[in-house]
Amino acid sequence: MDSSKRTELSEIGEFGLIDRLKEFLPAKSDKVIKSIGDDAAVIRTDENVFQFISTDLLMEGVHFDLAYTPLKHLGYKSVAVNVSDIAAMNGTASHIVVGIALSNRFSVEAIEELYTGMKLACDAYSIDLVGGDTTSSRSGLGISVTVVGEGREEEVAYRSGAQVNDLICVTGDLGAAFMGLQVLEREKQVYLANPEMQPELLDKEYIVQRQLRPEARVDVIKSFKTLGLKPNAMIDVSDGLASELLHICKESNVGAYIYEDKLPIDPMTFDTAREFELDPLTIMLNGGEDYELLFTIPQADYEKVRNHPDISVIGYIKSADEGVNIYTKGDHLVPVTAQGWNHFKA
């Protein structure tokens, strides 16, 4: 390597690093339909069938805190977030392999509890855990899950397929997982200050669950088939709505307008944001780990989603030269910027 120049990871962040790696790691096989740069790699395995492969790494102290994360919930979440990547390709997950790194502070019973959560998720999503690896760790627990799935060629939804005038849709509600994390962190600090204090979580169940045990929206993927709907572009909301919308617009070479009053938020999320003196709009745009689906559809398909109880139309795709903007409730047009989680970024 050329040692004459040193570029710090903090200068380019996670997504800049991915772009750099993508440049000098081109796919060699003509069976690789999509390599680095989407929710999953896409490999042709049959004439009309594509295989999807994705992986996620969860590290203690970065992605989770065992002070308030039950191991069973962590096991479930580690599977669900990977299944979500396959759902974001409009595909179906079939099996996973799991690698774990752990220290001797974990008992056999603790690891069994972790895998019990994984098994519950595998049962919920009808997938099989078929192998993996274990190793020792000097820096806490690490979990790596690789998921494999499949889908028909004509049904695959990439980030790069958005078309001008498409409707922008999102499933579920936004910001709940982030506010659940804020509540858990607050209660941790209260406990550290006074271990006799009991956590105040009775009225926060929904947002805490969204943080500790999210669900992949495979139910929506199934409903697409029932509705005869195929998204032009799709991505899962793991790093925040703003970040994911910018990914779609970059890969599709388009712009977008979204509307604050169309963004879905649960009342508990809204009220908790106010309790923490946070702007609910900021939470909806930049709170990560919701694992909802953000997708675009042709305007002709509006009637197919109009009455769907779990899909919100939040805007529409514009030409690239119009940028990516949000109309606020004050009727101001503001550029969308990504302020969600970005590894390595200063």
C-alpha cells in the first residue's frame, strides 16, 4: 500500500468507506447481478431465480449494551435485522449462519439464552440456522449473522430503481426505536446513581420493544404479492429515514420531496421525544433501527396502497436537479441531510 498518504476513517465515514471498497472490488463472475452497494448481494442461481446474501455484525458497546439488553432479545434482534435486508430486496430469507465471539465471562447457559432468541426468530420467519463459527474475544460479545434468501428476477427491488414522479412510501412508524434507546439509557443512568431505584418503563413498552426486539417487515412483502405490487426501489430503515432516502436518490440519480405532516409517528414516540426535549421531526428523520421499509411505486399503483393500514405515502420522486427536500409544517422547503448513525464519522 502507498504509505505516503493517510486518510482517517473519520474523514469519510462508513458510507465513504463502502464506496471506496466498491471501486476496487468489482465482481468477476457474470452470475453476480448486484455486488456491494445494496441491502444484499444478488447472485443468479437459475434462469429466473436470484439468490440474496447479506450480513450484519453486532458489537457489544457499539450496537448493544448488556446492562439493559436481555440475551434472548439480542439473539432475536440479530436475526431480524438480517431478515430485514432480504425483505428490502423484495425477497424471502431461507437460512442463516451465525458467528459469535465471546469471553469467559459468559456461561454456557447465557449462550443458550442468546441462541434461544435466535431460534425464536428463525421460527417466526420460517428460516433455518445451518452453521457458523465461535471464537474467543477480549473485547466483549460480537455477533455476526449472514442470511441467504431468494426471489424471482422480475420481483427484485433495488435501491437504484426509483423513477421521477414515483410515490415515496414507508411502512409502520418512525423514530420509536431511537426513543426506546433514550429511555433505556436514562434508566441505566438512574440505576447507576441509585441501584435501589426501579426502572420506569411501564408506559414505554412499545418504544422499548422496538429497540430491543424489532421485527423485519416480511408481512408487508407478503402483502405486496397479494396486492399485485412491485416497488420500483426499496431499502430498509436501519440508519434513519433521511439516510435511506438519500441512498435511494443517489443510487437512482433522482431527487425527492417529502412532507413532514405525512411522516408516521406513534403517539408514544412523539410524547417521549417532547419529554426528552427533542424535536419529533428530527427523531423521525434520523432515528435509526426502525427496520421499516422505505420504497417507491408508480403513481398508477396508488389505489393498491391507499387503504393499507400500515403504509404511508410521504412524498414523491423528483428530478435529481431539484434535490432531496422536506416540506415542513411551517410550509418551508428544507434540504434533507443525513444525521443518523454513521460508523467512523467524526
